[in-house]
Amino acid sequence: MFRKVPHTYVIIFSLIVFAAVATWFVPAGVFERAEVVTESGKTVNQIVPGSFHSVEQSPQTWQIMSAFFKGFQKAPAIIAFLLILGGAFWILNETKAIDMGVQSFLKKSSSLEKYGLFRFIGVNNLIIIVIMTMFSLFGAIFGMSEETIAFVAIFVPLAISMGYDSITGVCLCFLAAGLGFAGCVLNPFTLGIAQDIAGVKMFSGIEYRIVVWFIITFIGIAFVLMYANKIKKNPKKSIMYNEDEYWRRNSESAYTLKAVKASVTCWAAYLATLAVQIAFCICTKHPALVTTTVLFGIISFFMIRKSMQMFSLSLLIFTIVYLVVGVMVFEWGFEQIAALFFGMAVITGMALGKSASDIAKLFIAGAKDMLSAALVVGLASGIIIILEDGKIIDTFLNSLAGAISGSGRIGALSIMYGFQSVLNAIITSGTAKAAMLMPMFAEIANMTGISLQAAVTAFHIGDGFTNLITPTSGVLIAVLGLARIPYAKWVRFSWKFLLAMVILGWLLLIPTVTMNLPDF
């Protein structure tokens, strides 16, 4: 008889206790750090190689009880974002726009079955391939990560309606973007900064990186296809079968939904939204915004004539479009993206014909629904707090430098890769890790005869896979919270695959020191 898997809070709090115990036995030490302006003009806080020195031990005791509170202080942006997103999608769900959109999409896509090629491949298989390839490209090109949270509310209902489970829905966007993040073709936030610090030409070595991205993405899609088709044949094989009853109920009710004619307030919401976008275009005069505004004006006009739900769906679609444009063109962060979804919530509430008070009540209900996931984000950040306050993170970094000495080129590269993979459990920001590790990796590469490009590759592949399972990742916890997947069940589903991907990543590193590759 197997014991019941502990609650996510219990698992994470146990890791906090483990980290606190480590601060009693691991010698405390710190590196000196200096702010450096890179060639691209970015200011990063770099480690000064060779500056490690011991400091007074700082064992953590009662601090394990304050780690929860300090974790909230460390991750306020993602916690606030998650609550706002919960409120926004709660209001959107009142319209049933996503459910109707999913059903409409599936009806139209099923008509493709009459063509021999689509029937041979399978329309559902083709949908999975196209969506995962797109999100993998997003991860590889501009480092999509936290942006995937918003897509969960779309792809989980889609996966359920296609006969799969919530895990498949999360794989379509979150897992795919993570795989692309590891492949990292042009990501400016990890690859760009890492190459800049290492003194390597920005985005050089792209030929081999494209090969790496293709292999990782191909295997990831093949894995998800095999899993999804297994679940479709027998839905009860899913470890999420019972929990997914919530999504199945919503999916079944979508078949009986009736289109609601757009009211006067719905048209007012459309005109107000269009006016704001036009004003924004006049201020910025950016072609991407002008194009998006024109498309919104035309498409939403025809959507609102169909029904209130179709207009609400167009609001969601263009919110996502603005998210992508904002991140790629204007380098938006959580603040701007949260404002975007908050605006969507208000406009959707107007389209529903709700009063200001009713919109507020719906928003609070959605935020309350996300509170559990937000608490997990704060608790998980407590692990990092304990390690930082215990002053043992830099000790691990210094031990890395010592372990690599005399290990040979493949050995040195393997240790760098392994350490970076483990460090993801402590520091989830790729930009922060680049600033912290690349000065040391560059120094080690020069000592061991490894090309700087190979060291950069060890960094960015190592920065990808373990982010998809570590409980300290606020994005992962937010995604699972929105999809209603317990963390323990995600680990049970993903650990074997991610372990295989970590091994694959190591194998893909070997050619960088054994073959003549362009720019390596």
C-alpha cells in the first residue's frame, strides 16, 4: 500500500528545512561582485573571478518560519501577476468565450479529415505539432517563459475537448516553450547576455544552435504525441483523470451554449478599446502597433456582429497579440503584461453588461481562486531566501571552479553543464545566472582549452530543462495552479522525460569540443 503523496506545501516546506540544515554544515563564503556595462550597453552584476573568501557562518534556525513571509517579498511581481490573471480569466470565463471558441475551432479542424494527408497524419496530431513548434520557437527566439501562464487557460480546455488531459494542455505551451528555451537560437535574455559577457559575437554559432533546437523540439513533440494518444485511447490512464472532472464539466456544457447578441454596452466596450489603441498608436507611431490596431478594429467588428462571446474571444486573442508585440518590441515585463490583462478584464466585464461593482466581485472571486497557487510561489521563494541568507550559494560556485580543475575538456564542460542544471533549483532567472556564472565559465574555458562558444552553449542548454520541474520556479507553480495540476503529479509525469532531456543536452554538448563547428 503506497503512502499518499504529500501536499505541495509540505514538499516545499521540507526543502526549506533541508536548505536550513545545509547552512549549518556548508562553509559560508561570498564572491565580490561588480557592476559591469557590457558591449551591448546592458548593466549586469558580475562575479569577480578569484575573489571568493570565507565569511562568518550564518546558520538558519527560526528563519525557516519567516521564509514564507520573505518569499512573498522576493517574488511580489509574479504573485501579483497570478492574482490579476486569475481575476481576468474568471471574468472571461463568465462569457464562455473560450469554450465556444474551442468548440468552433474543433468543428472547423475536423472538416480537414476529408483530405487524405490530414486523415493520415491526424488533425489532432497536426494541431499538437503546430502549437508546440510555435511555442518552442517563441522560447528559442525571445525566451518566452512567464508569458506561457496566460496560454494555459486556452490550451487546457482545448486539450480536454480533444480527448486529452490537462497535462497535455500544459505541454502544448509551457513544456514546448521550455524546450525552445534550452535550444535557445536567438534569446537575448540568456544567450545574448551570456555571449556578451564572454566576449563572443552576439548570436554567433547559430548554425549548430538551430540543430540543437530542432533535435530537442522533435523529441519533445514526439513524447507529447505518444502520451496524448495514449490518454485519448483510455482517458483513465491519466494521473489527472479525477482532477480533470472540473475541465470536462466545462467542456461538456460548451455544447449547449447559445450565442448572445452584443448589447449597447458591448459595442461601447469595442469603441472605447479601439479609441484607446488609436491614441496609443498616435503617441508611439510604431508600425507593429498600427498594424495590430487596424486588425483589431476590422476583426473585432465582424466578431461583435456575431455575438458577445465572439467579441470577448477577439479581446483575448488581441490581448495575446499585444503581449507578444510588447515583449518582443518594447521589452515588457510583469507590470505591463499585468496591466494588459487587467484592461482585458474590465473591457470583458463591460461587454458582459456588468456593473462596476459586479466586475469587481467577479475579479475578486477569480483572484481568490488563484490564491493557493500564489501562496505556493511565495513559499517556494523561501528556499532561495534561506540559501542566500545562509551565505552558501557562492560556496557552491567556488567548489565548482575547484572541481573543474584538471578534469579535461569534456569533463570541464560536463561539470559546467551539470552545475548550471542544478543551479536552476536555486536561481530561476536566466539573466541573473548569466551575470553570475559566465565570468567564471569564461575563465574556466580559457584555462581548459574549451572555446568560449562551447561554454556559452553549456550555460544555455543547462538553463532549460530543470526549470520545468524545480519547485522554486514561480512560472511553473503559476502554470500548474492555473491548470489545477498538483505539483507532485507534474513531477510524476515529467521526471523521466526531463532526465532523458538532460542527458540528451549533455550529448549535444560533446560535438562543441570534438568537432569543427562554425564559430566554435
